[in-house]
Amino acid sequence: MDIVVSWPKKNDLTFINKLYKVFSMQKLVQKEIKRLTKLGASYVDIRVHLKDISETLSSSDGLLEHYQIEKRFGFGVRVLYNGAFGFCSMEDIKHLEQASNLALNQARNSSQFIQTPIELIKKQNHQATYTTPTENHPEKVPLKDKISKLLSLASPLADKKFLHYGNKIGFYDREIYYADSEGSELTKSIVDVEAHLYANALDIDGLLQERTYNLYQNPNTSVGFENLSNNQQINHGERLNKELHELLKAPLCEKEVCDVILLNEMMALQTHETIGHALELDRILGYELSFAGGSHVALSDLGKLKFGSEKLNSFADGTTQCSPGTNGFDDEGVKGKQVQLIKDGILQNTISSRQSVIEANQKMNQNYFIESGGACRAQSYNKLPIDRMNNINVAYGADGSLQDIIKNTKNGIILESPKSWSIGSNRENFHFACEIGFKVIDGEITNTVRNSTYRGDSLPFWNSLDQVGSEETWQLQQVFYCGKGQPNQIMRLGHGVPVCRFSNVEIGY
Ligand SMILES: [Zn+2]
């Protein structure tokens, strides 16, 4: 295993103790995996979260509103016995044997009732370390600096005309050790940073209008406190202020059928709801029916379904750097990879795990899937990993900048920032409301539009994709609160998306 350590300073007992504890823990985990295997387990994985810290700060109307730091640690044991899984998690590693016995017993009991034994597709085993590229680790930044950054980022939104304004920043910091009975042994140090801005006010009709902004990432840089000083990514307060003022007196979105140009935040939502959730293999297999819903996609559609126009290329990409959807390896030890979900408009693959691809192959009566998509993820050590989005990206195209796309548009609307969303439970259709719209006539923006909405059926909508922005329009958007599973798990992930145009879309309904 590649472990990089800097030599401790003289008499640095804390450091030596910490190192000793980590090595003792690893020995304990390896011993426990061997013991469970001897007791009949056909597969075991153990995830230990040595550190799991969430730190969030928010401001309201120029004042610090909320500060919270949550520090957790613990471990989860997953055991496969006679075709059934058992899972148990606890906090103190000294209870590892007790938790393992509970997981094994649960698997033994379940195996008496299981109809189709669970199998896991083969994977490559790795002994490796993954670390999020970070320049200024949030842990090393004094709280007073975090508070002053929070307040300064929101200050351009202070305005007498607004009801409220404010923001939130969040830092997530994890140290994870993973080992399984097949020989994989991984350590991960993961950092995520989120930031949101908002301002709201009453419009000329007394209706509430709001503008918000979410921090995106640049895959070629790093993730840390430095993200909050990057002008390109974070200084959006003045823009939001101006846009909210325009929105308050703007005309309402009229009902019509026209071209729709989605900016990055809307493209991220569109991709998330109608590509991401629709292509989770467990949903396609029917596992989420009683909670998040199913999918209009059938296994028989793979390799054939014309999901979108030929300009649509989409990936489940576990390798996108600097994204909250990238952890190096998923939670069953599969190395992050780039899986092409849709190629030139045709459906190719799904978001999958080692278990779901075997079950899909059995139902399809063929080995369509040759490996896991590397997208089996858990919210934390105390949750069972399930099929989850990592980075569901849309590849950029060759249709130029946003300005180029506007110039090519005769009658359309530019839409940005989700306000509300309603989606068919099988992701077959959708209706989204946006915070702001900009009407485009004959290649130019004519005015801001209030209460803009659009709707569509997922497949005809993606088939109407007729302009895909070039690389300069591509942005890595972050999602911090995607819910799925029973018990519910909230996951962090990414969407790298370009600006796109769709033709003949119903707006204002
Ligand atoms: Zn979601």
C-alpha cells in the first residue's frame, strides 16, 4: 500500500499515537475479515470512517445565523453469506467483532428466505490511496476567517429593496479505510466544499422572487478554502443583485412553444432528474418503486433506445476531478471509471454496482454488463451502499459559446436556476420552474422574464437537443442533497454540463 507520511517532529507523541492507532485498526479489520470468511462468509467488506466532519455556516441579512460542526467516526461491516447480505455499523472499533457477528447472523437469517441468491460481479483489487487535491485545507482555516469570508461573500446582496439575503458555506472532510475479503485495501482523504448565495424580494404583483447561486468547481484546480476566493467561481453577488432587480419588474413568462437554452444550473437539474435517476440500474430493476420511483427505461432498451438527439453524449464519470461525486473508488472497492451512458443519442449503459449488473444480466439472459459501473456508494459508514450517481456528465459539443447559441436562435428563452421541480415517478416527464428567464428574439436578448417554467416528456425533450455548447460553456456543478434509498441516504455528487439548446419546448405552462 502507498502510504505517504511526513516524519513527526521530535516528541510529537500525538502523531505517533495516531499512526499506531491507524495501523492497529487496519490489523484488527484484516483479522476480522479472515474470521468471518472462516465462519462461512463468501464476501466481506469493512469501511472505517476514521474522521467524518461536516462544518456549515450560514448568514442572514448580514449577520452570522448558524454555525454547526458535526464530528463523527464509526465503521460498517457488510457480509455476504449463502447469497444474502447482512450489515451492521457501530461507532467504536473495539466493538468490531460484535458488529461483525450481528451482520453475519443477519445474512444467515435472510439467506433462508432469499429467492435469488445475491452474486457480485468480479472486480480488480487495489491497494491504493486517494486524496482530493487540496491547497488550503478547511481544517487549517481559523473559524474567524471562515465567518468573515461568509459575510463578505453575501455583502453585495445587501439592498433596501430586498426582503432577505444571505448565504451558506459547508466543508466536508473524511478519512476512510476500506478493506474486503478479495484483497482490496484503500485509504481515502476526501474534501468537499459547498457555497450558496440568495436574495429575495416582492415583485410588482406582490409575489416572492428569488435569485440564488451555487458554487461550481473547476476539475483542473483543487477543492478547499481557496474555492471561496476564486473570483470566477464565487463573486456572483453583484450579478444576482442586478438580476433580482430586473426580475421584480419583468413581464411574466408567456405560454408558447419555442427554443429553450438551459444554462448550467438548469442543465444540471435536467441531467440529474431525467438522465441520472432514470438510468440507476437498481431503479430499472424495480428496487426504488416504493420510495424514489422506477424508470421508464427497460433492460431491453440497452444498446437500442434513442434516448436523445445524436448530439447527446453522457457519462457516469467516477474520475471527474474536484467533484463531490469522485472518491477514487466506490464503497465496494471498484476504481472510479468513465462509463458512457449515452453515445450519439443511443442508450448504452447504466449507473450500476457489482450486485445490480449480475441481476440485470440474469434477467436479460446475456452478459450485457461485463463489470460494475463503480457507482455503489453509501452516505456514510452507517449506511449500506447502493447504486448512486457519481458524476453524471453531458459532454460538451461544438456549437460555440452562449453568445453563439443566442445568435443562432430566432425565438427562444434562456433559463437558469431551479425554483421548483416536479418529475414523473418513472422519470418519463417533468415540469420545472426557473428563477429567471431571458427572452431571445432574432439572435438577441430582449428582456428578463418572470415566473418562467417549461415542461416536457423526457425522451422527446432530449431528442430535441439541437445545440450543445463548446468546452468554454462546460461547468462542473455540485449537488449536495440527492435523496434515495430506504432508510433514506443523502448523497453528494457532480454534473459536468455545457449550455444546451432544445427546440420546440412548451414554456409558461
Ligand atoms: Zn437526486
